[in-house]
Amino acid sequence: MVVRSGYIDGEPCWADVVAPDVPAARHFYAALFGWTYVDTGADFGNYVMCCKNDRIVAGMSPPMPGSEPLPAAWSLYLASHDLADTARRIDEHGGKLLVAPMEIPHNGRMLFATDPSGAAFGAWEPGRHTGSQLFDENGALCWAEVNTREPTVTDFFYHGLFGYRQTRVNGGGEQFDYAAWSLGDADPVAGRLTMTEAWEGVPPHWMVYFATDDTDRAVARIAAAGGEVQHGPFDSPHGRIAVVVDPNGAVFTLISR
């Protein structure tokens, strides 16, 4: 079990989902991953901590007042130990702050932004809450990639934001252009996929991946739990993948190594 007590700047460290129907979401992810839940209460907007094996792995919340028309979605947060500097770099490199750095009492600080291509993401400065306590384990965050129609602009933005190094590019050309990003000489921590015409109507976004022991068995549980499979399962060099949708319409990816 890979237990994490912290993340370095630029690593995907947390993901949460906005769920207009929280009970349906809780049922779905409990059936899919075996998650259990801790509701933080009205003072924290009834934000729900999702747990696997008694470790916190993700968050869930109802829409904030006034944001109800927005679609359900998973949001990714990148680690930052200096949120003010991260906010400055977002502005300098062509991004846009949607939520300026704000305190989450006793837990840490967060911001939310869009990159120059329009993909939304968050950044998290840890306090008591350091991010997902499991990583690359069944039912926990294991990878994330930004899907964009502007790869050059997107690479420049995130490289400037966190100093990512582009360690390899798989494929290339119009059909499949994928870059993996690393921090220093370490293994890649995130990726960038260029969207093609096949993505017509889909806005740029960050895709979150959750690990599963067996993608096909997980997919078999999805329909009964109220979700649906959007694409797959299919084999990749890194594991068996399926893109799925929860009962509220939030999209994420499953992978078994």
C-alpha cells in the first residue's frame, strides 16, 4: 500500500467531484471502489471526505449556492507549498484565476484557475490536509492529464508554473500527440494529450485517473450502480483503461496496471 503524507510542488495531490445528487454519488463510488464517507458538516459546505481502507482519497460536495447550473465534474489539484507564488505564475504565463488563494480553516489553502487553453484546475497548499493519503492504489488517484487543443501553449504554461520537464512524447502527429511531464529526474507525474476532431464539443479539461485491481470487473459494476461506460475497456502500454461517467455526469478514467 502506497501511503502518502505529502506531495512535492506540481504533483497531482487531490481530486474532488461536484455532485448535484450526493446520495447517488455516494452509492455509486461505494459500489465501485468500496469508499466510505465522512461528512465534514454545514460549516464546510457539507464537503464529504471519501475514504478507502480508512485513508482519505478524494472529496465530494454538492454544488455551491449559485453554481447549480454547472455540470458535475471531477476537479484536479496540483500541490503547491507557496500558493501566492503559484497564483503569480498563473497570471504571468497566461492563465486566469477563478478563485484567488483562500484559507480552508485548519486544513490548508486553495486556488482555482484555468490554463490558457481553458482547462480548469486547482492548486493546494497543505495544512492539516496534505492530499490523498493513498496513491496508485485500488480506489485512489493514480494519474492525471490535461486534454487540450493547444499543446504548445499548454506545455509552456505548466512548464513555467511548476518546472515540469517533458520526459517523453508517445506517438506524435495529428492522431496521437501525448507528452509526459516529470519533476527533475523523477518518473512522470502528469501528462498532456492533444485533442483531435474526435473530441468535437468537449472543452479542454483535466482528466483524473483512479486505480482499480481489475478494470473489466469494475466496469461490470458501473451500470448497476447508476453510471455508464463512455469508452473501453481497452489496453494501453500502461494498463487496461475505461473512461466512465458517474450518475451525475462526472467523467473520470479507470486503469488497472
